[in-house]
Amino acid sequence: MARLLKWLLLLALAWCGAAAWWLYQPLELLHSPLELEIEHGTTPRGVAQEVVAAGVRTDARLLYWWFRFSGQDRQIKAGNYELERGTTPYSLLQKLARGEESLQALTLVEGWNWRQVRAALLREDGLRHDSASLSDTALMERLGRAGTPPEGRFFPDTYTYAKGSSDIALLRRALHAMDRHLEAIWAQRASDTPLQSPQQALVLASIVEKETGRASDRALIAGVFVNRLRMGMLLQTDPTVIYGLGEKFDGNLRKKDLQTDTPWNTYTRAGLPPTPIAMPGKAALMAAVQPEATNALYFVAKGDGTSHFSASLDEHNRAVNRYQRGR
């Protein structure tokens, strides 16, 4: 009897040793990285089966019993995971229990307009395109901003997301990010700003974003527009005209376009346009509320990314002849 007990103990120890060895051995993957999707409501046994079905070459029963034995079987979270070579049964369970989903990223670029944002969302294979069937009006209602145009309302940044998540959730994050930045920057506005609301700051910042070729000119460009607003001068900025033309713009801005009235044509209408024309970044927002002090009322692109600033129309015309007409 004593000898039998001894053998049983040795067998138990050997089994425990083999199990411990197995837990820390890399699993064989069909390819790497390997995508694993666990749906809500999947049982621990079903999770083990999904792991094998995804391309992990092991025994699903072993995985299941490891999940059960660990006590973490009920902690496994639904989601999309990425398994790489070197994954062991132990590290696999830790990843599933902690919900360490594989993340993808989408960058919303400073200066993009709303059409470009919509197109970027549709190109993301990892996102669920819940917004695709919604009009702009319906989408903003879903985001809790009924009656608010979407243009410029989303903060340009890089957003990570779990594969299969909703594009509406990503837009909600970008919307709230813009809210936070705009609120913080509006609180830092210059005391003599002619801007009357955060919305006006957002509109001006979007113009500054589109007009700026080099970051060092951003605050000066904002200063020119602020001077014009104070004096009641037309802003006369081409990007607003182009925005008003929409998809009809063919890349060549003509004189007739400057004379064709739209709500965004700042050659035909005074003051700021009714909405932003693009997504401004943080620097453009700050420039709008804290412009550089200047007596300039005009600027023209020099062709190297910078601008020439002028205080008088005569000086501006000379700069246009020099930098735009080569005279």
C-alpha cells in the first residue's frame, strides 16, 4: 500500500510538472500575428474552441481545463485579440482575462474637412461603419448635438480603437476632445479679441489652419484676420471660397468663383463664415484667440511655405507682383 501511494504521488508530481511545463511553452500558431475574435456570451469551453479554430495548434480540451483550473475562466472578456509567436497558454489567458484587445489607429488630420473625415472612416476596415447610413443631421443627433453642423467639430488627432468597434464611438471621442480643447483655449483668449464666442474662435481657427503654410506664420495670419474683423474689412480668404464651392472646385480658383456668392464667400460677405471650413488643430485654435500683434492687413504666399505681410494695399500689390506674378 505504501509503495502504491508512493507511485501515485510520483505520478501526481510528474503530471503537475508536465502541466507547469506546458503552461509556459509557446503555442504553435498557424501564422503570426493571428487574429482571435471572442464574442459576447461565449463560454470558457467555447473560447478554447475559438482559439483552436483561429489557428492555434493545441488541444482545446487542455486549454479549457487550464481556464477552469486557473479560476479565471469567468474573467475572460469578449473582444478582438492579436496573438503573436511566443504566446503561451499562461500569457494567452492573462491577455484574455485582462481584455488586452489588439488596437488599431486612425489619424484625423489637421485641415481636413468633413467630407475627408467621412471618407477616412469608410476606409477603415477595422471599424464598424454605423455612421455610413446616417445623414449628417442624423449623425449629429446620435452624438447628442442636434442642430450642430459637423464641420470642424472633431479634434484632429490619432485615435486608437479595438477592431470591430463603432465609428460613431470614435467620432464621439473626437467631438468631446474638441470640446475640451476649445473650452480651455477660449478661457485663454486675449482680452481685446473681437471674437464673441468659442464657435467664432473655432471658425477663425479653421481659416488660419487652411491659410498657414508654415507654423511660424500662424499667429501673424490670425493677427491679420483679427485686424480685419476689428475694422469691418472683408476677410477675403480663398479657402473659404473653395469650401463654398464644395465638390465643384476643380483645383483652379477663378475670378468668377471669387464673385459667386455663397455663405462662405468672404469676398462677397462680411465677417466670419457661418461654420468652420476644416478641423483646426490646437496651435490654430490658440492663434485664433491669441493672435500676434501686428499692423498688417494683407499677406501673400511667397512660394516657399511662408507669407509676406503688408500693412498697406500698395505694399501688398507689390508683394503679389513679386511673389505671385514674378514681376
